[in-house]
Amino acid sequence: MITLENYLRTASRVLALVALAGLLGLAMMTTLDVVMRWLFKAPIQGVNDVSSVVMAVVIAACLPANFAFRQNITVTLLGSACGPKVSANLNVFASLITMIFAGLMAWAFVPYAISSWESGAQTWVLRMPLWPFWVAAAVFVILAALAQLVVLLSDLVALARGGARLADAEEPTAL
């Protein structure tokens, strides 16, 4: 289980770095558009088209790392006060709820990506097809759901072991 978690964390970290590069490219494009508007009164056509679809993909690409590294907001007051067994039960419950949420997101993204392909939807200005971006976002959301499934399984194993997670010593504080 630990090897699977380590592989998942490595893959999700790489994906998040790719997303960061996409976000950096988007920021540079937006900055160039602002400078072009200011200096030459000539904006770059289609910046809004690109930014709207790229942002969706970038956000979706960061979800697997968020889940794999357990970067969700948590309140551990009750679990800390009640001991490791209660804390492990609460971790399983939280992981299950997060898994359900991730599954519902994937369930919504996949049909949307398919419908954007079937309808031939395009951006307003550049007339870029939308389906490649929504397929990428759907794939990343599916990967996020799989990452959360591994987290849920890890929490179930920890519960069976009495509360201690195997990967606790390896969890970084930040991505």
C-alpha cells in the first residue's frame, strides 16, 4: 500500500507541476495582453477564450495532488481529544465523504466532456474546440477520485491497525 501511495504522490506532484507551468503560461499571456492594450491599444485576441479553458484544466490537474497529499482542510480537535481509534474512524469518514465528492465530480465531468465533443462546442473568439480541454479536465478529476480512493484505502488499513497510518512519517508539510 505504501508503494502505491508513493507512486501516486510522485505522479500527482508531477501533474501539479505541469499545471503550475500552464498557470505560469496563462499569467504571462495575460500580462502580455495587458501590456499590449496599454502600449499599443491592441489586445491579444482570444486571451479570455484560452484563459477560461486552461484555468479549468489547471485546477483539475491540481486535485490529484491535493487528495494524495491530504491537503484538505481538516479539524482534528475531536480526534485528538478522543484518541487514535476515534481519530482513525473520523479519518475514514472524512476520506469516504471526500471520495464520494470526487466521484460525483468525475461523474459530472465525463458526460460534460462527451457532450462538448458531440455538440462541437467552441470558444467565442478563437473558435477552438472545447472538448480537448474538458476531456483533459475529466481525466484529471478521475485521477483525483482514484487518488482519494487510495487515501481511503490507506485510512481503512490504518483503522484496522489501530489508528496509525503507514505513510505518516513520509507526509510532507507542503507540495
